[in-house]
Amino acid sequence: MEGDAGLSTENTKEAQQQGTSYTYWVRQVTEEAAPPPVPRKLSSQDILSSQSQPATLGSLWNRAGTWEEKNVNKWATDRIKELLVSVCSVEFPGGNAEISDVSKCVGDAFLVTVRNKKRVGYTYELTLKFKGEWITGEEKKMVKGQIDIPEFSFGELDDLQMEVRLGETKDLLHQDKLQISQNLKLFLQPVREKLLQFEQELKDR
């Protein structure tokens, strides 16, 4: 029994020594570990230094050109409206029309930097208000309505589509309405050209 007690005491001392050694090691490692990174505001010297280095895309903090996404919705929405309202009036057989407003311009546009390469993209859907006049029979009639452009994305302008909806029109025959709706689809090409201009401006940002 006395032998067992002595063995137990030795085991206890050994465990205490190991515990003390472990605690000392942890404390030592913790004290010597590097402090956590702290955000630092870029100084004027940092900016000057970056200007002397090869140009990279994206923000100044992203010198490595890794993933960076920038939302440009406001600029894109304002620019699309500005371009489409500037579309010239279109002449038709027996009439003409112009785009008076962009009543709906909903979507997203973004710039992405990946491995120091820029990519752009957008998705939008539009509603354009128009007004015009047509001669039906021997009478000139004012016609208003809207042109809906379903959702389209970057690189898809060749497939752009339009849906014409005429406002309330009195004394217009069904055949006249069909002809006017068909005439209004001639806006497709000038609208596409303005959106292509928008795409190019987006890529140049």
C-alpha cells in the first residue's frame, strides 16, 4: 500500500509539472504572436507610390487586381434615360412619332475586376412613352401610347424586342391600329443604337 501511495504521489507531481510547462508554453506563444492587423488609412505617400507602379485596374487598395465589384446603377439608369429621350422622331407613311419619356427603367449595372481584367454587365427592362400623329382617311389623328421593352442584358441587343400598346384612340379602325403599331416598331433600330452606345460607355468607364 505504501508503494502504491508513493507511486501516486510521483504521478501527481509529474502531472503538475506538465501542466505548468504547458501553461508557460501557451503564455510564451501568446506573448510572442504577431498582433492582429489594424485597418490603416492610405496616406498621400501611399498614393504617390502607387502612381509610380504599373497601372492596375480597380481601386487603389486592390493593387493585386483581385475580385472587386462596383455598382453603377445610378449612372446607368440616368444615362439610358438620357440617351433614349434623345432618339430622333421617326417618320412613317402617313405619320410620325417621337419618344416623349422613359417611364420605366429598372435594372442593374456593374463593373467587375477579376485578376486585373475588367468585365461589365447589366440587365434592364424599359417602358417608353410616345406621341405622334397619323393621317387616316383624310383626317389627322393624334396617337399616344407606350412601348415595352422586355428584359435584356449585355451582349443581347441583337435580340431586342418591343411590344407596342396604344392609348385610347377614337374613330380608329382595327386595321389602322395594326398599321400604327407596326410603324412604331421602326423605333427598334434607333433605340438599339442608343443602347449600344450605352454599352460602349459602360465598358469605357
